[in-house]
Amino acid sequence: MIERAYRKILEDVSKLKAMPSFSTGPFPAIAYNVTPVNGGIVRNDQLEVRIMGNDFDELAEIRDRIIEKLDMHESTPSLSVDGYVIRSNLAGGGWLFNTETQMWELYPIFTTIWRCK
């Protein structure tokens, strides 16, 4: 499952537990959503990462580490995780203050290209 590979990358970079869709803590926390864009031998996904917590500056530092890892340049080697070869680029994102949870949510969005080894 490619989702497991994404989770491992996010946990390795952030040192936080990453959960699909939403997290109930402890905070800061990371949640992610994967949307398949196309299939075939080489596949594309959209990976949305949500970094949630109370301290905006701390969340921005975590976001920046994730972007540094996943916003790959041409000369950056592909990531190899759990039998997948993955490349990605930053495609958008932003932040909001969630009034229901009273927390900040920063959400970089990446496009990924991947294949099985």
C-alpha cells in the first residue's frame, strides 16, 4: 500500500505519528489524505498533509521539513520506501485556524509520481 510508504516518510521527517484523514492527538499531530489521480505502471496521487496544533511557529517548522523532503528538484534522488519509488512536488497548500478544535491546521499539498520496484 502506497499509503503506508507516505506515512513512513511523514513520520520519519516530522518525528510525529501520522494518521489517515484526521488525528485526535497528541498535538502537534499529522494527518494525510491520498487521492489517486491516474493509474497504470507509473501512477500519480495527490497527497494532502495536515499538520495540526496550537503553536503556529512549531507547525510551520514541521511543514518546512516536510516540504524540504517532498518538494523534489530534478537532481534530487527518488525516495525508495517499502518497495515503491516515489517522486513528488509541492502543488499548493495554506493554513487555517479551525474554530471547532481551536487549533491551527497547515496543509501542504503534493503531487506524487510512483511505481512499484
